[in-house]
Amino acid sequence: MAYDKGSMAKVIVFQLENEEYAIPVQQVGSIERVMHITRVPRTANFVEGVINLRGVITPIIDLRKRFDLSNSKFDDSTRIIIATIDDMNVGLIVDAANDVMDFEESAIEPPPEVVGSVEADYISGVVKVERRLLILLNLSKVLSTDEIKELQEIEG
């Protein structure tokens, strides 16, 4: 999602390992506690499976696995962020969903060459808010077109 210079951005902030990431609040449908995830055979290793969320089959992506971070057991703070990527709802497993933040879009800086271990293509920018550094994710780049098609087959 492109940010518009001169206006305000509202993002959902979440955590993976020791880093804080953010996605536009407009892309987020809900934030859920971890529930039973049904495995789907022959899917990418970062696809945990699917959940039945209020009657809708929703594919679930483990962002730790997608970003090649160390595996972690789910705990009380683990959340599933239900986000829209290319007109499809996808659940994103994160360590914690911290809060909602507003900041001026003019504060967004271009992504550095390397941010942690997350591929630079996934990042639309970074922003400093108070003493925090937020990594802004571009969700449409987190999954390739082929991966989205594969998830749509699971969903449908």
C-alpha cells in the first residue's frame, strides 16, 4: 500500500522476535487469538493451514517462517492478524499485536538495504515514532502472485 506524503497514517503494530512491524489499519479485518489450525498437505512450509473464522475458510501464514526467523512456540500473546492481500483474507501469525499508531506519512523513510533478516522487497519503509523504529510491511510483496493463487485455491 502506498503512503501519501502530507497526510496521517494509521497502522497496526505487531512484533516478530525483537522487531516491531506495522501494516496499514485499512488492510486489517480483525486480530484473533490463536485457534485450531487445520493443516493442508503440500503447501509451502510457511502456510500453517486454514481456520474456520466465522464460517469463512481463511489461510494462515506464519510470518516467522516466511521471514526465515527462528521458530517459536505459540503463547498467550501470539495473535493472528486477519489481513486483506489482493482481495483475499489471510491470517498472519505474529508474536504479539501491540497497538494502533498514528504518524505523519512524511516521517516515513525509504527502507534500508537490509532490515533484520526480512527481505527488503517486503518493506515499504521505516518510521521512527518516539523511541521506536517501525518496519512498514508491503503485504502484497510478502506473497508472490503464484503463492496468492495457491492460497486462493485453499480458500475456495
